[in-house]
Amino acid sequence: FPPITIMLLTSNSLNPTLLTTMAIASTALGGWMGLNQTQTRKILAFSSISHLGWMAATIAYNPKLALLAFYLYVTMTAAVFFTLNATKTLSLSTAMTSWTKAPMLNAMFMLTLLSLAGLPPLTGFLPKWLILQELTKQGMTPM
């Protein structure tokens, strides 16, 4: 919780242009580096970097929206960690083999991972859409 707390407390004094530039870099780097990973802990680490970038992009303009994104991210990540712990999964290849042991749990696990990725019909898309709306409202469309 410390990164979002520090960002919330200092959001009024931060340079919005610099913060948005760093947020874009964080989001792009986290997404790009997470693509080539097979271990679930590394995928979730890069997902954290990317999601913190999304939160940083909007915290100067709408801190409540950044908190909404944070709460949804924590909820979805906790569900993923609990599932990984229950199935003793360390990589994506072992996640595919645990399908026979707990099919419903694995189906929910895959849906939660897709939601973390931000696919449109799922919950993880909501904060990203709202953040993009807020940035557009603030006139940040070139970024």
C-alpha cells in the first residue's frame, strides 16, 4: 500500500506533465516486460508496475478514480494469489495441468487474469476506461 499512499499524499504538489509521462512509461514498460514471462510471480510483478502507471496517470486529476483503480487491482490480485496458492501453481504451464483438479477454480482464475489484463467485458476494463475518459476530459489526448 505504500506507493499509492505516498502518491495520494503528494498528488497536489506533483507536476502533472511529469507524472503523466512517467505513468505512460511505467504502463508501457510493465505491459511489455510481462509479455515474455512464464512464471506467475514475474507476470504479477510486471502487472503491478503497469497498474501503478495507470493509477499515476490520473492521480493528479482525480484521486478518487485512482483509489477505485487501486481497490479493484488489489481485489483481483488477491484472488489470483489465493488461487495460485490453492493450486500450488508457479508457472503458466503448471496452471494448465491443474485444470483437472479444480475446473471451476481454474476457470475463475483465467477470467481473473483476463480481467487484470483489462479486456472490455470484464471488471478490469472499468478503471482503465474511466482513466482514459478523465485524461480526455483534461485535454491529454495527445499523450
